[in-house]
Amino acid sequence: MEVAFLIGRIIVGVYYLFNAINHFTQLQSLSGYARSKGVPAPNLAVVVSGILLLIAGLSILTGFQPTIGVAALVLFFLPVTFTMHAFWTVQDPMARLNEMINFTKNLTLMGSALMFLAIPQPWPFSLGG
């Protein structure tokens, strides 16, 4: 079971790291999207959200301070989910469906992150902390 948990941690951690890197390499594109959603200071918002994803990804991947990693994810998902994917404000049916899918996906990812808090620390195969 510990090996399965490690494999899962690697998958989840790499997922968040990939998205963090995307926030930095696609800064202009993501900032434009955030601007279109009415996010104030969109460049700063994208950088800060990328940093939160980086912290979370490294924490989950390494098992180092997983409570901080989960907190970073909650700090990321709460504003992003309700600001960027406010499906209830979208009129076009296809766009509304797309936003609803992303909204529920983000809630699910945040819920799964919170479940990490139930796992006794230090995690198996972790860097401790």
C-alpha cells in the first residue's frame, strides 16, 4: 500500500508541477485569460497562483510538509474556481458546460487535497518535515 501511495503522490505532484511550470511559461496567455475574467492584476495573480502550485507540487511529490502543500492548494483553488470558472455567469451553453466541468474538477481536486490531511505524517518515503 505504501508503494501505491508513493506512485499516487508522484502522479499528483507532477500534475501540479506541470501546471506550475505552465503558469510561468505561458504567463502572457494565462494573464490575458485572467484579465478577460476580470481578475485584478492578472500578471501578478498568475505568478502567485504558479508559486502556490509549485509549493503544492513539490510538497506532495516529496512528502515534505504536506500540510503546507495542501494549504497552498486550497489557497489556489478557492479563488481560481469561483473566479475563473463561474459557470453560472456564462450564457453560451457550450462555454457554460466547459466552465462547469472545470469548476467541478477544481472542487474535486481541492477535496482530494484535503483528504491528504487524514494521512498520518510523516508520509512513507517522504523527506519528512
